[in-house]
Amino acid sequence: MQRTRVIALNTFREAVRDRVLYNLLLFVFLLFGTAILFGQISVGVQKLILVNLGLAAMTFLGLAIAIFIGVGLVYKETDKRTLYTLLSKPVSRAQFILGKFLGLGLTLAVNTALMSFGFFAALYYVRGNFESVDKYLWVAIYFVFMQLLLTTAWALFFSCFSSPILSAVFTAGLFLAGSFSQDLRELAAVVQVGWVKGALSGLYYALPNFRNFNVTSAVAHGQVIPLAAVGLNTLYGLVYIGVVVAASVLIFQNRNLK
């Protein structure tokens, strides 16, 4: 685990050197600009707009990091030929993949935490106080982070055997498909053709169900998020991430790097 930790920290440092966290400034300016722009409308409507826009921006900026850095985690090391030097040392391919995933995960965690600070600062600016129901905003932010980890796992998976451009296209497409996976289940329920019904059901269970993590509308309207939903989504996300990362390790271990 020591070698995995070193790779993870190096990945995090590279992301910081690439000025990834600078998007936080854009995020904060966007939120406070929205608060000022809609300052003349009622506080309730202003909060609704701010929550929806803030969580959407947090997701979009996080996805940009997860996809465009994630797809280059393996390719960048191979292109610079630093991968061969690294693997010539007592570092296994599994440790390399796991370290890269954890490093980008740490980057996303720091990014999400800092954006959350800006988000709540803007919310306090709008209302001048916090309410007890605002604690569920943390659940929505946590779900955003889980989505980003899922996306990172898939970006890393595609980067093990594809070019950065194709990996980015595949990952972005998978995120969009996973966001509408519930529609596949509803369509399968009304289709009468057996093999089509089976194919749609198979796709529904194979695709990452990002819709389950989207509770923006609920928390924006002050609805309670059940603890059971948090637990089930966490279990689903961790199992799914574990399977995808394990598949990435398997592919990378069998890849000819010569």
C-alpha cells in the first residue's frame, strides 16, 4: 500500500501543477454572480436557483476533471515513457492502476470540498442564515462526488486500451447513457419482443445508474433524503467502482507495453 500511496500522491500533485483547482474561481464567481443577479427576487426562489445551478456546476466541473484527466492517466505515463521506469521498480501494474485512481479521487475530493465551501458561502450570502434542512445539501454533494468517482473509474478503464480522445468520448457517452438508464427499464417494460426486452434490461443493469445519485431537485425543495437511500447508493457505487477498477487492472496486466 506504501507504493500505491506514493503513486496516488504524485498523481494529485500533477493535477495541482496542471492548475486543475483553478476552476474553483470560476465556480465561486458563477455562484456569487447568480446571487447578485437574482438578488431582487424572493429568497425562496433565489435559493432554488442557487442550489440547482450550484450542484449542476459542481457536477459539470468535476466531470471535466474526471474525464479529461482520467483518460490520460495511463496514456500520459506511456507517452512520456515514465511508465517503463516506474514498472521496472518493485511496483506492480495493479498498484499503478489503483494509485492513479486514488490520486485522481483525492483531487476530486479536494475540488468538491472547496467548491462546497463556496457553495455554502453563496447560500449564506443569499439568506443570511442556515436552516436544518440544509444538511441534506451535503447528501446531494456526496452523491455528486460518488458520480465523479464512478466516472473516473470508467475513464481509467477506457484509458487502459484506448486513445485519450476515444476514451473521453466513451466516458462522456457512458455518463449520458447512465443518466437516462431508467428510461431503458421503462422501455423494456412495454416492449413485447423477447430479445429486445432482454437486451434493454441487460443494458439497464450493466450501465452505471447515475440517476439514482441525482437528488438536486429534492434537496432544492427542502425534501428529506432517507438514510437508507444514502446507504444503498454508497454500497452500489463502491461495488460498481470496485468491479470497474478490477477490470482495468485485469486489462492493464495483460497489455503488451513493448
